[in-house]
Amino acid sequence: MTERLIDTAEVQALLDKLSGADTVSGAPRLKAIVRRVVGDLFATIEEFDISDDEFWQALNYASAGAQEYGLWAAGLGVERFLDIRADARDAADGVVGATPRTIEGPLYVAGAPVEHGYARLDDGEDKGQLLFMHGQVRDVDGKALPGAKVEVWHANTLGNYSYFDKTQSDFNLRRTIVTDAEGRYAFRSIMPSGYACPPGGSTEGILKQLGRHGNRPAHIHFFASADDHRHLTTQINIDGDPYLRDDFAYATREDLIPALTHREGGEPAEKYGLDAPYADIEFDFVLLPTKVEAEEEVSHRPRAAA
């Protein structure tokens, strides 16, 4: 049997050299990761007989598409894999009962206005269907969490997000809501639209080559957090969307598809001035207690800040 090139002494020595494995200085964990990643790349080049032209084309494509790496992570399933891994770790530890996590995506913006109990998210410029969403934040024992934070952001009726879409007002469809004494939050907004990854962009290019689409169902993003409780990153999907279970970012989870009820009038309309028929969504967030303080914090991925 012919020896694989990747297994030869020459290539193994090269991997030791390039990863710093043959020196005592440096970070051992990083060395091991680099050696594995580059070694797997070498093995892939050998197995698929990747030509020089194919390699440089791929590298140049990745370089040119750097501003879409957040979409690559979603569309190529990396974010979903990180969630699967975290879910498996929780299951092994017997950690149950919380609202499911799902991907964050690349469109969060820090610094949204803070409201207490209730907020209006939209600026009134987009004449979409009126949405009223409300619920409670509580712990796994059912105890309400007053003073918890519900950060919410979503797209407009064209599938665009403020800050990235400069035609929208600052922080349109973005707020941080601090829950009331009963752990409740509520907001008025408009129904978001689903959208596709940027036409002509690098993510669309990859997906087309894979025979896939780049569409997301309508959804609403959330961070939910409270003192001494684990930070939750999640989103709900709007029931009835044609891409509900065919999301290119793999973010749909059955427990994150709340019932959608169409209403007119009633107590919410009177209390919050809902002056037209509205879609009503009730959704509660259940947070886990922390084991270490760091669990209260969101991950440190790069994010926009306005």
C-alpha cells in the first residue's frame, strides 16, 4: 500500500516546524490546534488532488469575502455546531429546563436604548403589520426574575437591519428591555421579513456552488440575561414562514416557534395604544443559574457598536 504523503517523515517534520511543536516556547494548546488544522488542510489537498490554481482561487475568495465571515459561520453550519456541542455538554452535565439557545448571527449592535418593562421598537416609518410580543423571564424553578435584561433586534419588512442599512433611523427595531417587578417584558414593533444573504456576495457564491439557497425565515433575535444566571443567546422564528424549517443558517428549533395569534383590541391595545389589528406573540425566557461568574457574559466575538 502506497504511503500517504501526509504521513511521510518530511511532511510530519514540516508540521512540527510550522506549528512550533519542536520548540519549548509558545502556547502548547495553540501549537496543537495549528498543527491539526494545517495537517487536515494538507491531507485534504492530497486526498482531493487540489491543484495550485484551485488552492489560490479559494484563498483569494476567502480574503475577498472577509466582511461576510459572520455569514459563512452561519451558512456553513459552524455556529449551529457550536450550539450542538454546548447542548451536548449541558446534557452530559444534567443541565435541563432552560430556553433553547440558537445562533446569534452577525447583526447585533451594542448600545441600543434601554427601556423598562415596555418598549416600542419601530420608528413608525415602515408600515408593516403591527406586532405585540410579551412574556416573562424566570428561572428554572419558575421564579420571576425582575430586573433581567431582554435585548431584542430584528429586520424590517425588507429584511434589512438598522445600522447596517443606513436608510433606517439609529437603533430602529433594536432595544434593551429591563423586566418589571414580575419579570415581565413587552414590546410593540412590526412583523419582520425573512431575507437572503447579500446578492453577489461571497456567501451566496459558496452556497450556489453547493447547490443551496441562502434564505432565512422571518425571526427575532434575543439576548436574555440576569444576575447569577447564564446569559442566553436565542431567537424565535415566525410561524408560517416558507423557510421556517429550511433556514440556511440552521437556527430553527421547535421550542423557538411560538404561537402567532391575530387580535384586535383587548387589554394590550388599550394599555399600549395598539391602534390597528396586531399579531400577538407570547414567549417566556427561562434562564439557568450560573456555576461560574463568566457564564453571565455573552461570548466575546466581534460585534458592531454604535
